[in-house]
Amino acid sequence: MDLTPDQEAEAQRLFELLKPKAEADLLALARLLAGKADAELLGRPEFEVRDRVHALGAAALESALTGRKKGGAAGAASRARGATGEPGSSGTKPGGS
């Protein structure tokens, strides 16, 4: 993936923030898997692995969002258009008949 210099700097910043958590999570995963026999890997341990991987992904997203400048779009959000009061396009009578 080609990144601009600013994007690469942000990627490196995120990598450094995530590295300790990722290493701790990977070690916990390795211990979980090493402590199970082949027949015991699926089922509950499988869900524990998924939960840990999802937690790492959530931490990555949180780190990315926290590190960025706040502000978003300039100006107030536009309001939704109101209903016009015109009847729908179907030709049915009230009551469905």
C-alpha cells in the first residue's frame, strides 16, 4: 500500500502504540494454543482466540480515532427533508381493498 509521508508517519505512530498490546495478546494466544491438545483447539478455545483478535482490532481502531484531530466536517449538519404530505404512488384505497 502506497502511503503519503504523513500517512506513513501516522502508521508508524499507531504501530508503536499497538505493539505492546499486540505482543501481550500474541503471547496469551500462543499460551492458550500451546496448552491445548489438537482435539481441544475447536470450541471454547476457538472463541477465546476470536475474542482476543477482535479486542486487538478494536484497540487499533480506538488508537487511530483518538490520535486524529477532532473536527470532522465544517458547518452544521443539514436537516432531513420533511414529509410533503402527498399520498404514496400506489393506487390502493385506505384499508387495503
